[in-house]
Amino acid sequence: MRFFLRLFGIAIISLPFILAALLYSSVQQTPLVTKNIVLKHSDIARAKKIIAKNDPRKLREGQKKSVTVSAQDISVALNYLRAQVIKGGVETKLSDGAINLYGTALLPDNPIGKYLNVELALVQEQQQLAVEQLKIGSVSIPGFLVEAGYSFFTASEQGMQLAAITNMLQSAQISHDKLQLSYIWHKDALDRVKGLVLTGQDKQVLMAYQQQLANITRGFSANRKYSLIVLLEPLFSFAAERSVHNDPVVENRALLSVLAAYANGHSLKRLTGEAGAKSKRLKLYLHKRHDFVQHFTISAGLAVQGGKTLADAVGLYKEYADKKTSSGFSFTDLAADRAGVRLAELATASKSSAYRIQRHMSGRLTEATFMPRTRDLPEGLSATAFQRKYQGGKGLAYQRVVDLIEQRIDDLAINR
């Protein structure tokens, strides 16, 4: 008995050292994923098709559906989710009967290492996905331990939500370049997803900005036109007040998310399950144009939710789609997109950057503070003209205009 007590005591004393050794082995100096995931307009078009074919509003309870995705599709989706939480990258590789996921997270400054690298190997077993191995840094964890940990996690509230979603999966088939998933739809799945990605605290912050937006718009006429400044300035003042006791990054993210939904005629109910206070619809403009407001706000909203690459890709996709219609490709719209992305980046990059943007955007604000000159930029280009002059977005002439836009954005006051 004394021997076992002594052994137990040694184990307790050794535990912190063991955990420290595991932590040291998990953190590394070089990233596993070095490739910068750049979303193309074709990725967004592909995602729209997948979503359209699996639109939950059109699915019946218990309906069986299947979806086929590529390694690129998986990488795009995972990088979207990753961007909401950490800086880094995710890469996916498919082979016959196996999926390999590689992830890198950039860590805050510390004496151990800069990167947390993760490798996850999944294999197809009887038309289901099973974990073969999880590797964190140089520490390898066998699949059966990962599966046991997952089973333990599903006993928690969030774990049960995740399990309810994954349990819809009926089968999985992996080829060398495609993954086919078959699932049975359950109507409460969307609510469970929202519960995973949006906490009660997140909802409270969003609702606070929705209420403040309603308060602000109440003081304006629905029959007049106003610069977007009339909303930006008081909203960022509100964010600065709340940031005295709250995280300014969280506050700015909520502000830009609410503003994007409002300016583009969407309700927060899709995201939170609650519509919140109703705001008066105002006629807004930037550089005397309403479409700039839409481009600017939706790109800013996308950037704070899914990162710069997603917002840039969606903006470019919109312009490529427009060149096939009467409106044509417009570098002016692209400038508004990129300006919205820049504001979002600076507003959420760090606490110090978030505070600085709040000061810039809440005192004597002008459009020139955050919006570049656009009057001399080409716009309304037909598909033929765009291909001839700018090689469909691949030529040097195209890049020169994009570089000019970026330089003008670099020169804006919000960068100083």
C-alpha cells in the first residue's frame, strides 16, 4: 500500500513537468502550412452552387441528401472557420480512402515557439470516417485515444450539439480528389450550428449594437439621403464607450457585422435567431453612391467574420459576375470592397489597433478618412472590354489598377 501511495505521490509531483514537456513538444518554430490560401472568384461561385443544392430552407425533415466536395472546397470552408478564431492556415489533401488535414496556428509571442502545428489523418472504414492519428507538433496521438476523447467531449453541452450535427452523416466515400458525404437532414441542425459558433455573450453584444443602430436612425428622415458617416461616427463612439470595460476587438466586430446586415437589407435573425430592435431604413451613400455603401459594408462584415481572403474573394466574385451583366466590371466597386476590408482588418487586428480605429472613426469623421478616391477608376466594363484590356483580371494592366487602389487605401488616415 505504501508503495502505491508513493507512486501516486510521484505521479502527482511529476504531472506539471510532464504537461510542460508535452507543451514544449507541441509548439514549433516553423509552420507546417506555409501556403497562403488565396480564395478565387471561382471558389465563391463553387460554394454558392453547393449551398444552393443543399439549401436547408428547401429540405424536408428526414430527407436524405448527398454532397460532393473537393480538397479545395474543404480547405476554403476550414479556413473560413479558422479565420474567425486564429491566425494561420489549413490545407487538405485527399487520397483513395483517406483525408489528411494540416493546420498551423500563429501563437502570441512566447519563449517556446511561434507555431502550433496539427496533422489529422482520417480514413474510410465501412463508409464512415475514422481517426487514424492526430499529431500536435511532434506529439502523436493514436486514433483510438482521439475517438475516446471525442466521446468524452460529446457528454458536454457543446459536445452534444456537435454530435447532433455529425450524427446526420450517413456515409462517406473518399476518392483521390473528391469526398462524397451522404446525410439525413434534421431541421434543428441550423440552430445547433448557431449554438456552436455564437455564444450567448456574442448575441448580447450584437443585440446591443442593433439597439443602438435603431436609436441612431430614429433621429433621421427616411426621405433624405445621408453619408454613411451618420451611422459610422456614432456607432464607433458607442463602441469606444463600451470598450472601457469590454474587448474593443469584439465590440468592433459586432459593430461591423450589424452595420453590414442593416446596409444590405438583412436581418440579424439569420445569425442570432432574434431580429432585435427595428431600425429605420435610411438612404445612404459613399461618394454620393449607394452601391459603394453596399460594397464597403458587406466586405467589412465578411472580413470580420471570415477574414480578408474571403472578403476579397467575394468582392472580386461580385465584379466578375457583374461583367457578364449590364453593370459590367467596375474598379470603383472593387475599391469600395478593399476599403471595407481594410477598415475591418484594422478594427480587429489587436486591442491597440481596435482602440485607435475607434478614435479615428468617432471624431470629426469624413469619408476621406476611410474611403479612397475612385472618380478616375475604370468602371462599367463589358466582359469583352475587360478581357481585351485587362486579360480577364490576369494581365499587368489589371494589376497596376489594383496596386493603385491599394496605394490609395494605404494613404488613408485610418492607417496612421
